[in-house]
Amino acid sequence: MRLASITTLVVGCVGASILVLVLMVRYIPQRWREGSILNDGIEHFSTLNRTLFSFILALSIVSAGTSLSKAADEVSSEGASLVNLYWATRPLSETSRAEVRELTRQYTVTVINDEWPAMAEGGTSARAQELYDELRRVLQDTAGDSKQEQTFARDSLLALREVGDARRARMLAVSQEVPNYLWIGLILSAVLLVATSALQIHALTWPGIVGIGGLALLLSGVLILLSAMNHPFSGGIHVEPDALRFALHRYSVI
């Protein structure tokens, strides 16, 4: 989410909360506000709603944080597996080694340049999958002239399978996000929290207006932060392909 969009959203939330305060002060009879039964009910409901909001927020943050952490681990695992694959090709014949290493390099570059932007949109790169399949085909067709070379080819194929496992786990992480029902609960609780707080203010004074605006600012900021964490590969807080860039650097020294 861009800074301009975030600013517009925050200003809109603050403005809407102040508008709610103005409407409640002007159109809700004073005697309703001062009734002890109504005040007690509002206070109990507000306390319950704050507890509910805090619980849902904590659950959502844990869910988003876990998804981010797991996606980062899978990317690190894929980068390490690619380096292992590059190392495992050293005992192969010169022709097979050169072909596998070039395909490995192309796969890594394609994932960084093509698949990462695609994952930000919820998709994948067909070219990256084609390169992975080609790598598997080449290694499976590398028979070797001796039993030792065949063993080396099998070792390389096992390293490639580790890359494939990490790739599949990364693909699954693309669709991980905070469930919609948690978002609905958060937004509804935030709206009710502002409304009940405004209902407890009896007159339009600057402290009351600033208090309601500050509450809306805090709640919108928390929700925007959660939104930035919502998708592991997009948003303000996301997983970068640093492990794959490191793998590219390692290729040049192996």
C-alpha cells in the first residue's frame, strides 16, 4: 500500500470518527447519556468489545507473523538447497556439469526476477517451473560411464528434490493470509470501539475530539500494520529473495 493511500485512509478514518462524535452529541438526547442504566450498559459493552478486539488482533498478528516466518524459512531452505545442488554437480562429467549449473543459475535468476513479482500478485512463473523440470530431466538422463558417476548423478538428483520440496512449500505460502472472518471481526470491533467511546462523551470539546481522533488514528494504524503483514510476498512487510541472491553469489565461487 502506497504512502498516499495510507494517508488518505487514516485521514478518512479519523474524519469519520469525529463525524460520529458530532452526530452522537447533537442527536442523542442528553438524558439517555446521563441515565445510569445506559451508562453501565455502555461501559460493560465497551469493556467486552475492547477485550474481543485485543484477542482477535493478537490472533491475527500471530497468524500473519507465523506465515511470514515460515515463508522466510522456506526461501532460506530453497537457497541452501540450490547451493547444495551446485556443489553436488562437481564430480559429474564436464558436459553434464556445465549444463546443470547453467540451468541452476537460470532457474535462480528467473525466480528472483520473474517469480517474485508474480508471487506478489498471487501467481507463479511458468518459466521457473519449466527450468526446474528441465533440470530434473537432465539429471535423470545423466547415466554416467561408471558406477561412481551414476552415484554422483543420483546425489545431484536428491539435491534437486530438496529444491523442489522448498519450491512447493514456497508456492503454498503465497496463498497464506489472515482469514476474512478475522478481518471482519477486527473492523467491526474497531467501529464499535470508536462508537461506544464517542457515546460516552457528553459535549463537543477539544479534548473529546482529539481523544476520538487519536483513538481512530491508533486503530487504523494497527489495522494498516496488520495489512502490511498479511501476505508473505507482498505488502509493506514481506519476504525478500535474499537467500536466492546469496545463492547466486555462491555459484560464482564454487
